[in-house]
Amino acid sequence: MKLIIHYDRPELFLDILRQRHPAADISVCTDYASLPAMLAAQRPDVLFTIRFAGTPEFPRAAILETPGLQWVSVGGSGTDHLAPWDPARITVTNAAGVAAEVMAQYVIGGILHFTLDLAGFARRQQAQEWSAGSVTSVEGRTLAILGLGKTGQAVAKLARAAGMRVVGIRAHPVPTEAVDLVAPMDRLYEILTVADFLAICLPLSAATRNLIDEAALAVLKPGAILVDVSRGGIVQQAALIEALQSGHLAAAVLDVFEIEPLPQGNPLWTMPNVIVTPHCSSVYQGWERRAAEMFCDNLDRWQRGEALENVVDPNRGY
């Protein structure tokens, strides 16, 4: 079996792959530019790839056109940088769930940052100002989660533990642990109407691009807080900025953006009711090793001729 590892820091997990699959013929590519030639020369059976330098220069076409390549295993959850592909010719899997717990902590932490007015207290501390203060409880308030995959489910469990009511959108609604109401996408506005907090955990696809536009933001409760850990392009950024500037939205915690890196001069950088983080809500110490272990588990299945886990439908994005 020929396997190419595509990541700029493969030393973080190569030992796992070599220990668990010593018979594999493993090659390593640490940049985008060299991958097409390596694919053409080696024609691997399997590619394990982690996007590490953004999407614009990602060698998507070279990957999908490689003769004999049967399976692309993505070491993160997003696969929009590969879409579309022909699932009859090539199988794409992802590492959904590899960072679900820490992303859930990010979502709840972002909400609490604003409800507890931590930034306000920090400013007063720097000024050595002792003045009356108050905090707002999230207990009994409603969190709407768009996307109840592994990350959305992890968010729901933490929200329930904090005493929130949880409602959610799921493409195929089924009863979901810690979620009080699960609705299909055609009930989106109904769900948004009751939301004090909105967590966006959807994949980016044709169906979700610009889903949260001016009209969707308008039906959110005045004073709602939005947290986005999905992909840039699901929230329409211009509409979001307007909703924040007008005060209709109280705050936003943003880990993803339409253009990444977020350009200097973008209003989001300096808005006091916004937290900007550099697409890192899924980045924690050891996540690459966990993704590699998940890949090795799937590689075991592949070699036994069993069905792979986390196979992605290119139309749905998950």
C-alpha cells in the first residue's frame, strides 16, 4: 500500500503511522507546491492530508485527478476545500469529532465572556477602578445550534449542564441527547426567533453558503450573541457587521471569516462587542496525533475491506 502524508509538521504523528502500519510505503510532502508532482510520480492508494496553508493554493485538482488514488483522508472536519468530487471514483473521509469537546468549550466560553462582562471587568481592573458590577446568568436562556454533528452535540451537552434550553437544526432530525427540540432546516427562522445565543456548527456547502444573511439575522432576538465555529461563508459578513453596529446583535465570537486571514482594516478587528480568533477553535495540543489515530483506525478497516467511518457526501459536506 502506498500512502502519502501531506502536512507541514508530519513529525508530530509519523511515529504513530509507522508503528501501527509498518508495512505501508509512506512518503511525506510538507508543502502545497510539491504535492502534484509527488502524486503523479508515486500514484498512491491513500492520501492523508491536513490543510495547513489556507484554501486558495490547496492542490485540489491534482489530488482529485491522480490515477489510482482511492481514498483521501482529511485530518480535520472541513472538506469544502476538496469539493466537489465524484464519490463513485474517490472516497473522502474526515476527522469529525477530533476537536468536538474543545470547540464546545470555545462556544460556551465565548458566550460566558459576554454574559459575565469579563472584558468590562478587565478594563476596570486595568484602571484600578472599584465600581458596582453585575453578571448575567445563562440558566433558562435558549441556545440555538445550527448543525448537530459531533461538535454541535458536544456544545449541547455543555449548554445543558449550564442550565440552558437547547434547540437545534439538523438535516435529518432525530432525537438528540441534551437537545430539547430538533428541527429540520426549513424551520430555521422559527428556531432563530427563540434564540438568546446562536452557535453555528455547520459544514460549508452550496446549501449553507450565506445561510445566515440579513434576513436571518433580523429574526434573531434583539441582544442575541452569535458564535461561529463553522466555515467562513455561512454567515454573510457584511450583514453581520451591520447587525452588530446597529445593536441588534449584542456580540459575536468569530473563529471563521469569508476571507482568511481577516484583512487589516476590517471593522470586526476593532469592534468592542466582537472577539476575533484565527480559525483556531479546533487547535489544541495533541489534536494532530488524535487525528492520526483516527486515520489509522480507518486504515485498519480499509485493509480489512470494511466500511470506513466518517465518509463525506460531497453534496452535504459531511
